[in-house]
Amino acid sequence: MLLILLLVPLFGAVILAFVGDRKFAPEINIMCSAATFAAGAGLAVQVYMHGPMLAGGKFFFVDAFNVYLSVLTSFVSMTTAIFSRRYMRKEREHGRVGHMRMRFYHAMFQLFIFAMLLCLLTNNVGVLWIAMELATLSTVLLVSLYRTPTAIEAAWKYFILCGVGIAQALFGTVLLYFAAERVLGEGGEALLWTNLSRISGELEPTVLSLAFVFLMVGYGTKVGLVPLHNWLPDAHSEGPTPISAVLSGLLLNIALYALVRCKVLVDGATGTHHAGNIMMGFGLLSILVAAFSLLRQKDIKRMFSYSSIEHMGIATFAFGLGGTVATFGALLHMLVHSLAKSAIFFTVGHASQMHRTQEMDKIKGLFRGNPLVGWGLMLGVMAIVGLPPFGIFTSEFLILTATMKNAPLLTPFLLLGLAVAFAALFRRVQSMVAGDVPSYQKPMKAAHVPVLLHMALVLVIGIYMPDFLNKWFHTAVELLK
């Protein structure tokens, strides 16, 4: 099942490189993504029934933490592929992409899915770094798909900043190996997560503390944490909307996954809260900067990009805080944020196509012009700001409760960031969904199924969490707290 999960997107990328602009290419993209999701769900059932497992001669490992993110990644990839079928055809009609770029888009989409799943499932710290670089390179090319000066500039900024960041992560990985090699000896055994977790208490604390600083800067750049976030708004605003959805909903989670795994090792080696304090600092700074940045945005995709920075800051802060409640809240937050934010980008993409612009001042009358797009955007914003009964309210409530108990002095700052983001997003979305339909708004058939499915899941999780998901999260919490 694990082999199928990895090979389907890889072979899908090869096939779509040859047929990526034929009439049935979007359907092949959807079928590959659906098969990947089915394999991910099957693997999750195996882990749920039988517990963690190794595969491929210890090269891969699966536990409650990474298999949950694998299912989430494959599911959102599938719904994004469904959305992109109609969206990218409309972009082709508008002349924004041609024959070669459509082929390139479909092939790179599947390669990106493969890179993310490899990041999650590999047992080797070095392969994780390589897969993260592959994910970066594939998305750099997708961000520049339209080949406009601003798109190329955004892709270049993304490449340079994340390239520098990933170089810092490489140095942190080298230091990690240096510490493990003294205990496990030379060779690949010193790079395996399972071995590192087993002997974390024997690793040199000073070296691990220094390694985490480099890993925090490196993978923190990919997470989009302030002050390493400057690439993210440009990349999201200039790339195709389906890529914005998977960047914001999935890739940021993958980088945070790597960071959390490293934190567990450092905690075991040092016996202190050193790594957690660093994550809390970066997370809280990201929440505040992103929340106030929301107030001055004019481009709709840039605005929701800053919202992603804020929410990844919340998850990073919660993982840094640690403990059962905060870690459970962080895991839940990663899930519901991915679902809600990708749904928002789907509606934003259609709204931008209807108005031929991403400027919020020119997007009006969505309730009347296309009620499903308008209500999809409104409900998405209600969910993302944490209104009950949506799932993000539950995750933020858990994180806030844990903060009040374990770090009460930081509670006002966390509340300030949440309140400012709430006000900024509601202020801007009301003018876009309400009012009369402008003369330049074009009617269109939108892909509503992915939006409705995501929002229904976020709502259901906020009202009732299934028992299997609750047990799944508690098992992951035991691995991470």
C-alpha cells in the first residue's frame, strides 16, 4: 500500500508529461490523485489496526503522525485536481496558458504530490531534505507558469529565499548526523528517524541545540514563519490558484512536520524546553505580524496568504507550547486549516476569473452574481477566523486554553493576533460578497463540489469528532508531546 501511495503520483507525472494537454489529461490527473488518496486511506487503516510499521528495509516508516498527514495531503490533492479541471480550462480559454504550459502544469502537479508524500514517509533525515528540495523546485516552476514579469519575480524570490533556508536545514541535518554518528556509528543508520528517536537521550545536547537553530531557520522558511515569510505572499498571488491551494494547505504542513520531528529529538537530548521556546517565539511573532499585515492588503490572494502565515504561526506556537491539549489542538488545527484554506482559494480563483482581477476593490456582488461562490467565500472566511461551530474554533479554543494554563503571560498577545485577523478578514470579505453585480462581472460555471466537501468536513469536525479520529490524534500526541 505504501508503494502504491508513492508510485502512483510518480508514474502519473511521467504519463502526464506526454499527454498533459490532451482532452482527457485533467481526468487522468484526477484519477491519479484519487488512486493516491485511496492508497493513503488504505495505509491509514493498516496503521490504525496494527500500529506503526517499517517498510523497504527501514527506508520508510509509518506512524499515527505521518500517516494522518499523508491522508490529508492525498485528499486535498485529489479535490484540488477536481477543481483545477474546470479552472485551468478557463485559464486556457483566456489565453493565459498554452499547450506546453498545460502539459507542464499537470506533470509538475503530480511530481509535487510525490515529493510531499516522500517527505512524510521516508525514515531518512537526508532523504527528507532531498524531497523537500524537490517539492520546492517543482513549485517554483509552477509559480512561474504564467511567465509574466511579476510571476517570474515571485518564483525567483521563492527560489532564492527557500534555497537559502533549505541550505540552513542541510547544515542542521549534518549536525544531527554528527551527534548520532558518535552513538550509532558511521553509515545510514545514524540518519534514520526511528534510530534517532530511540537514542535521543544519548545525543550530545549542545550539538542538538545548535542543530535545531539551523533546522528552525531552514524548515521555518518553508513553513512561512516571520521573518522568513517574504516569499509566500508573492508565490501565492502570482501562481495558478490550484497551486496556491496546495501550497497553503499542504506544503506548509510538510515543513512543519519536519520541524516537529526535530523538536522531539532535541527535547529528548536536552531534557529542556529549549526547542519549544524557539518555536513559540517564531509562532507568536508570525501570528502578530501576519494579523496586522492583513489590514493593508489589496490583492485577495495575498491577503489569504498572510492568513496562512498567521495559522501556521498558531500551529507552530502550539507545538512549541507542548503538552497534551496544545499538541492535540495543533494537530487538529493543521487538519481544519488545510481544508478551509484550500476551499477559500478555490472560491477566490473563481471570483478572480469572474472579475478578471485579484484586486479586492473590484470584486463585488458575489452573492447575486454567483451565490455558491459568494457563500463559499463567506463560509470559508467564517471558518478560518474561528467562528463556532467550525473546526478551527475548536482547535483555537484548545490552544488558547493550554496557553492560559501553561503560558498565561503570552495569552494577551495570542488573543490580540486572533482578534485583529478576525476583524481584518471580515472587513474585506463583506464588500466583496455584498452589493450589486458590476457590469464587468462575467457569469461562469464554477467547481462547487470541492468547496462544499471541504466546508462540510470542517463543520462536521467542529460539531462532532469521530471516535477513530480522536484516537488517532491521541496516539500522535503521545509520540510528540
